[in-house]
Amino acid sequence: MSRCVLLYNPISYRGHLDSWTGIFAHNLLRRGHEVLLLTQNAAIVDRGEMPGGERLTLLPWTRDIRPWHVRSFSRARDYLREFLKRHGGGSPAGDPEQDISSLARKRRAFFRKITPPLYSLTGSLFPRFFHPDKGDAVPFDPPRSAAIRIARALHGTTRKPDLIIHLYLDMYDMTEDAWARYESVCPTPWVGVRFDPPADPCRDGFCRIGSCRGAFFLDEGAAQRYAAYFGDKHISFLSDVTDTRLPTSPTVFETEVRRKSAGRKIVFMGGTIGGQKDLATWYELIRTASKGRFYFLQVGEVIEGTLSIEDRAAYDAVIKDPPENFFCLSGFLPDEAEFNALIRASDIIYAVYRDFRLSSNMLAKAACFEKPILVSGRYVMGERVRRYSLGLTVAEGDVDGIAEALDVLATRPGTSYGFAKYRSDFSEERFADALDSCVKHCLDRG
């Protein structure tokens, strides 16, 4: 029996959640379900091209659900921040003074006099005021905010969901009290995808809420731990699948990278580039590797607020004086096909991340496009690369060891890898089976 499932994607235009949302929608539709989609980026789905697209409904996204006084205070704070930065931080004054009235000239002279000391005083008293993303702790959103947005999106609709799938639980406060407040607003049964669960399942209070019917995990070990602890919930392992679409013709960037590489082996590193990507090691590798043999390609948005001091210094140095054997495409690529084209143009995927305990869809891309991948020997990615012979594992931060591994991968024949086995075990069909099973199990229990 078909069900109505609401997909809630809280983050767009960053990482691969947009493309993942499309994969969820596609597989629910092809299994006969009806889909309500709540996301900022509605362009990720094309109902005309998607089989069963007539059963897909796009819900309105409420951009800011905070109370009016909170929104007003936030806008005033942001205006003050930009005003002080613009007029107190040494920025140009603006239009020539001969083109303005005497009153405007006096007003401008007044602000020129008081703004610089006010800028300095504010920066000394509140160091984070001009850099709000530099805090030490990552704030978690209250789940109730998601419940309010969902309730507003469903207001006035005739079709109500039987089940809600939260595509990214990790951004929320995971305490039981926080999710009880969510449930008071939105009691509809739900499941969610947990990317980075704690080692001890008892620390996750969301599973104790009655409306929570279960959770998906991308790590087999985590799924087993949670299933043993929360026996009354539907806990499922979900294959970390990826969008594998390619453009119909070579893209401008793909052509440019091939031209500049001049026959050298292209080493690709991409995605959301934060502190876990260990830019200090990556840039040191670029500067020390053979410039006649390797060409390095970096694709993705750099989240500067998450970089370590060493990462930031290395990043600034490379931006100021980019090496000849390095191509950087900064920013989020909204078209996953264009991102995939750059992987297609590459020879090796670099994913030696720092203390990265999670799964990554780079493994799926490596297997799909048959590109050997280089990863840290620790945690999930290292274990899967060894198990399926997808490439090599190395020690984090070991530039010499990484350079040696690149030399090995550059000469190893393509027939020595287990790409086909990985594609079979982590296929989209298995992903669809797990998704369909969860929907049916969670709703059949009443």
C-alpha cells in the first residue's frame, strides 16, 4: 500500500544534501509512494522527468520562522555590524562630497568622526561581533523550529503525511526534552538520518520520543548498536549512495582542468571543505609532490570558520600565491553533474580527512567512476577502502607517506580494484529497499 511521505531537507546549497534529497524522492516515488517535499532548493527535482512525478508535491518553505521581535533584532544587529565594518573599518567613504547637500556633508563628517572609535570599541568588547561564525562551539537548532516550519508548510494542504523523514538530524539538539517540544507541535510519526551518532546510543534522546519510529545510519556498526539499545524502533543501515549524473558534453571547467593538467595525473579533492579536510596537509602535499607528474584540483565551498590556525594560514598562502600545479574552484556547485564531470576528468580522489569518523559519498563516486581513492586508515572510510580494494589508506598528516601512496596509485592497473563489488553492495536498489521497508514497517505498527 502506498503511503504519503514528507521529506524535510533543512540545508540547501551546501554539501550533498540537495542531491540526496532528490535520490530519496526518486526512490520513494518509484516504489509507489506519494511525496511531499519541503526544501529551500526546489530546483533539485524535475517532476516532468522523474517517474511518478505527478505524485510529488512541493511545499512552501518559510525562510524565517522566528518571532517578529527576534527577526527585527537580528536585522538591526546585522545592519549595525555592516555599518560599522563599512564606515569604521577603513572602507571608502562613498560618493564625491561636491555632489551632496551641506546637511548630508555634515552628517557624513559626523559619522566619519565617531564610527572608527566605535568600531574599535565594539571589536575589543565583543570580539565575535564582527566574526559571528568563529565561535568555539557549534550551536544546535531546536527541533521545535523544524516542527513549526513543517506545520506552516502543511497549513491549508489537503494531503497530510503519514510519515516524515528528517534528512539531517545532526544539526539539532538531540536531547529528549528538545524532541518532546518538537512532538508537541508536530505529532506525525517520523524517522531521521543520523550521520554522526555518539558511541553510546543512550546519549541520543530523540529515540525515546513516541512519534519517533526509527532512524537511518550510514555506518553498519552504529546501526547495530542503536538496534540493540532501542529495540522498539526501526533502526536501519542505509547505503551512502550518490548522484552519478554526468553532463551530456564536457563542461567549461572540465575542459580547462584537462588543458592545464597537460597530461599529468589529476588528483581531486572536493565537497564541503571545512576543518576535517586538513587543508594544511593537502597544501603541503601540493607544494612537495612532483610538479611534472601530478596536478591538483580542489572543488567546493571553503567554510573558513571551521579551519584550524594551521589550515587557515596554509589556505591564505595558497590563495595569495597559487602553485602552478593547482586549480581551485571555490564555492558550491549547484549542479551535481558538473561536480561529477570534474571527478571524471581526474585520475585519483584524495580524501585523507582529519579525524573523520563518518561515511562519505566520495567512496560511492570513486566506485561509480572507477577512480582509486586515498583515505585515512582510520574509521569507516579506511575499513571500506581496505575491504573493497578501492585504493589505499595512509596515516593522517603524513605528507611523505601520502606522496608515496600517490605514486603507487598513479601506476597501479585499474583491474586491481573492487569497484564493481562496492557498487553492488552499496547500490541504489539496496538503498530503495531499506527506505521502502522503513516506511512500511514504521506505519504498519500503527
